[in-house]
Amino acid sequence: MHSYLRAVGFSNITERKKMKEIIMDVVETYDEKVVVENHPDGVFVEFSKNYGCDCGITVCGQYDENNEFEVEYSFPFFRGTGITTQESVVIERHADKESFAGACDDLRIGVTLIFYLQNAAEYMLEKHKSSMFPGGQPLTLSGLAREGKILFPVEKDKEAVKVERELTKNRNHLMAAARNGDEEAMESLTMDDMDTYSMISRRITTDDVFTIVDSYFMPYGIECDQYNILGEILDYMTFRNIVTGEEICQLTVDCNDMQFDICINKKDLLGEPKVGRRFKGLIWLQGQLHF
């Protein structure tokens, strides 16, 4: 069973029998259904049902020759809001099943973002229409958190915030230039990294690391779509799973100048979320492509 089921309010699902009941509930009382009829192996179908605010479970499978639905896999989902990025996205199928991983290079993060594609059936339909996708496909990222904690914010004055935004903007321009082969931009970025390393080495002897590091977005573990993040909370809300009654917290965070939404079970969240405070946790990154 999926280890992130608890993030959408199903922490009590520990037996396959209970999971089968939930899967049958999704198939019989779905909110959304996408059918891919011209699939090579038969009719591929994706059922989705919300069990909270924009979060729930998706079940994927195929109809056989007797018109009976066979479940291939299921996963919990959380659909974020807004457009996170419009960078070029590369999609590749997983080796073991009809699901997909996406990757995009966002200059704000500094690493290649790899995510689990939520709307696989819609992508398959669009791919059958046209094998080529235009660059800069709108993408909404979201995260399911397995664990997390709330940290106090770093105190800054308005002038320091303004200077930091300007530095981030300049760094993004340099990153874009360096990616296109500009040697001066590469040299400037190298010097900036050396200055940052020198500053951290000096301050780490007296300051706490989370006072120095305001925000980060780092790959976590062996699986490529899981990340350890730290970001400022811009907004939050709580709601309950309509079946289990478990309280779920939805956070909008700003992480490395990139905004996206995170869903976490309230009992897995240490601390009280407030706007301006920071969220630190482990997330499974999901993405929804808009066609």
C-alpha cells in the first residue's frame, strides 16, 4: 500500500482488505473519469475521487475483453492551485506500469525537478493527438507530506527582503546565461558560491543553521520524486477527510522563490502553522500538466 495514504487522511488503512474497499468506492462513486480508448493494451481508465479539499485517491486500470475492470494501481493525490512553472517539461513512462514521471529545469531551484504525473490518462489522450508538445507547458506542482514541523521565521527588515529579491533575480539571469554557455556568468556564479561558503563557515560557529538557511529544496533518499524542503508559509487551511474524519492541513509555501501547495495529516505535523512561519518536511512531489 502507498506510504503517503496518511497524507490524505487514510492513516488507519493498514490491511489490503480495507484498501480494496476504498478502491471499489472510488471506481463505483468516482468524481472524475478519463477513458483512453485507443490504448495498445485495451481501454485504459483513470478514476478519481475527492475525500477532502482537492485531495483523494486515483485508481487506474483497464477493461478486459469481457468488459470487466481490472485495477492496475492506485495512488493518493493532492491538486495544488495556480501555475507553479512554465519551463519545458519532459515526460517518461515508468518501467513497471502505465504511469509517468516528469522532469523540468527551474532556475529558481537549481536542481532538475522530478515529479509524479497526476493526470496520466489526459496526457496519453493528448499524446495520441500530437506526439509533439510545445515548450513551456503550464505545470502545477503540489506535495504530499509524510512528516513535517513548523519553524519560526527568520527576522528580516523590509530593506533586507528587497535586497534579497534583487539578488535572487540577478542570480536567475546569471543561471540562464550560464546555461547558454556564457563564461562570465559561470565565473560570477562560482565567485558568489565561494562567498556564500565563506559566510556560512564564519556564521555556523555562532548561529543556528536554520537562522542562516532561510529556505531550501533538496532531493531526499533514493526515490527521485521525494524532497526535503524548507519554505515560508503564505497561507494555510484545515479540513477533514469525509470518510475517516481525520484532520488534514493544506499549506501554501514559498520555497526558493517558488510557490506550491502541500497536504499533510495534522497528526504528522509538529507545531502550529501560521502565516509567516516556516514549514520543514519530507514531501512526495506531484505535478499536473495543463493542456
